[in-house]
Amino acid sequence: VDPLSITDGELKDICDRLNSTPRKCLGYRTPAEVFRKKLLAQMRRVG
């Protein structure tokens, strides 16, 4: 597959699938869950 032929919608679908797949290295949490938790913690610290 030519990377330049992938549409924005297809790329979003791929990213969504990767970010919603649980990972053993993250304690079977998804990358999106880990990111959201870290982001919220940082936002609370900043104010």
C-alpha cells in the first residue's frame, strides 16, 4: 500500500484502532487510557 494513497479517514480509523487496543506492557490498558490519565493529572497540577 502506498502511504500517500491512504485517506484522512482511513488514517484516523487506523489510529483509533491502535489507540483502543489493550497492551500487555500497559497493564492491559489502552494507549488512549494511559494518555488520558497522564493528561488529566498534568492538567490538575497546572491548575
